[in-house]
Amino acid sequence: MKARERIFVALDTPDVARARDLAGQIDGLVGGLKIGKEFFTANGPEGVRQIGTRLPLFLDLKFHDIPNTVAGAVRAATQLSPFMLNVHCGGGRAMMSAAAAAAKEAAEALGHARPLVIGVTVLTSLDATDLAEVGQPENAREQVIRLARLAQDSGLDGVVCSAREITSIREACGPEFCTVVPGIRPAWAAKGDQKRVMTPSEAIGLGAHYLVIGRPINAAENPAAAARRIYRELEDGHE
């Protein structure tokens, strides 16, 4: 896989025109777009279609509900032909298994490629203090590994995790289990509200499959130049 194909750029906007413009600027420079709750809540499936991009899509909607409801949501999302979508591992084994089965069945019925179904482990905005406040183990790495193993056993293709847990996940689940890594900040970019961060080159060096990068690209004065700078840094070290 080429370095640029590993990069998914977060839209982080509710505006269709702005999303379409960003997609046009970075087309050919990155692997895909991440469409999150802000854009999807404002515009729905039709908004996704209006972007009109040929870039692969990661639907970052983090489904978390009873198994039947999540299965229905995954079937509906699969109609947009995403490359990847996600659910919260905290929904449990039955919910994750239902999501994986629904993605397969819906894709086959539509004649589409099956989307990767990825489990969200521990949000990269959380640290030990945050986890303790909600009654979870204070060691984020242990919680991530526990959820990653459960996701794999439930039939998911991989997990969303911070770069700091990549090595442990590879050891626990094998190198083919997909790792999707947000909280990525080039050395020249501000951290923002992310707490467990790493540079793109560091994350790829540890074995990350896909990087989710938002503000360093989508808030740059020249998004294309920022995307080009990042993938060239990756190429220099890892392609």
C-alpha cells in the first residue's frame, strides 16, 4: 500500500460545499475521506452523495445500540458503498457480530464490496483520569487490548485505537487485524484536544494500517500542500 493510501482526511464540517471543495483539493493525494457525525447529522446520506467524490469513504458514525438496531443502521450505511464504517466495541459481542453479519449481507444483496467494520476501543481524547471517572480501567492500553480481542472474536476487521496501542494490538490480534489510528499530528501541527497522539511516520512505523488526520489538513491554508507534505514524510521513511 502506498503511503498516501493510508491517509483518511476527516471532513469536520457540516457544509456540503466546503466538503466537496476539500475533497476536490486532496483527490489523488490521500486514501480517502472520513465522514463523521457532524456532517452526517446535518446532511444525511444525500449529503454524502452530494460530495460527489471518487475517494473511498470511512463512515465514522460509531454505532452503539442494541444488536438489531445496529444491524439495521449498518445495512442502511452499506447502501452508500463505504470502504469502512465503525461501531463501538462497548456495545458488546452480540452487537458487533450483528454489525459484521449485516455488512456482509447488505453488500452481497447490493452487489457492492463489503465494507470493513471497525470497532472503536478507547477515544483518543480520553486519558486515565477520564476513564476512571466513567468507571473503566485507568490503564487505557489494557482496556484497548481487551476490546480489540473481543472485536476480533466478534468478527470485526479491526479497531480504532491510538498509535500507542498498535504494537500491543498486533501482539494480541496479529498483524493482519486492521488498526485505524486517529490522534495523528505531524511534528509541525498543534495537538488540539487530542491527548494520546503520535506523528504519522511514528504510527506507520509501529504498523498502523490507516491514519485519520483532520485539522493538520482540513484546517490548513492549503489542504493539498499539507496532505502532500505528510505523505512525502511518510514516503521518505516507510514506502
